[in-house]
Amino acid sequence: MVQRMTLDSSGNLLVGKTDTTFATAGVRVGGIGLMQITRNAAIPLEINRTGNDGTLIEFYQAGTLEGSISVSGTTVSYNGGHLARWAQTVSAKDESLVKGTVLSNLDEMNVYVDADGNPVDNEQLNKVKVSDVEGDANVAGVFVNWDYDEAHNVDEINMAMTGDMIIRIAAGTTVARGDLLMSAGDGTAKPQGDDIVRSKTIAKVTSTHVTCTYEDGSFCVPCVLMAC
């Protein structure tokens, strides 16, 4: 008889595998609510909703629904989010960066090493800085938060690039719903002065509701980032 399933002493349910190593093909359901799925050279997860269109997956944080993936006809939508990427800076981690700050691309690439200190290939992720040019056409995105990459022992920026987000506006600057925004040259955004989408266009204001205000008087409003 072949053993297909194991419940170990730590409360891990193992299906198709006999150890908890993530790289080993099979399913692990941890006693603390963790699920890991590994499959060699094939799709590891398939989700099939029948009967009607609707939600496929819901995402919660602390019990609050924050987003979902849904299907309608042949269209699959990610709802309540934005596209983002990891970025590094040329200097040490700057704790003064606040959410919504406008960032600009640099030519220098992110640097990664493995646990043994060996370089890890990086083809597309470049470093950034706070945008310091008014009307900057080189905007990379806006700052979300700092994150620590344990695998490569490096601090990185989680940077929003396209989709729903908030963006930082300087104190005393007035914005209206529908305004197209560009870099103000100091890490904030401001109206660009016309309604034509240009290379310098960062976002469109979707609401004038102030989501947060910082010590320098700058504040954030909701926007749609436009392919930074």
C-alpha cells in the first residue's frame, strides 16, 4: 500500500509528500493556517467557478475584505488594487519617505545576492529616487512602504505603478476630481495644467477626499496611476 497522506506531530497535513520542504512536490496544510502547493513542471493551482460569473478569490486583512479576483464572461478582473514592483535606492533606507511620495527612475539596477553572497541575476528592476524635477517624464511610481527581502538580505521599496492608489500633494496646492497630475519636483504631485495625457502625466485624481496629512502639510488624495 502506498501512503498518500500524512499528518505529522506538528499538525501539518501533507498530501503527496512526506516532508515540509517547500521545494518538494505536494501539498502542505499547516496547523497555523498556512497552505503551500508545489508541482513540478505543471500548473500548481486551478480555480473553477460554475453556474454563473462572479468572485473567484477574496482577499482579507484583519477580517476586512480588501480586494478580489472575479470573472465576467471572458474577462478576469483584479479588484481594489494596483500593479507594483520592488525598487531599491542608492543610499540607505530612508525612514522619512511617506506613502504617496513620487519616485523617479535611475539607470542603476537593484542588486541581489543569495545566502552565500553570490550575485543573483536581475534583468529589469532598477533603483529609484524621490522625483526632483518638475514635470518629470521619468517618474517610476509612488511609494507605498518599505519591505525587507529576507532571501536577499536587502531593504526594498514597494512601489505602486498602475491602478488605484493615493498620491501626495504639497500643502497649499488645490486639486479637483479629474485633474491630471505631474511631478512637482519635490516628491509631491500637482495638476499639469491641461487635460492631455503626456509623458509627464503620473495620475488622474479620482476624489478630493484627503486620506492622510503629513507633518509638512502635504496630503494624499485617491487617484488612478497611469502606467508610471
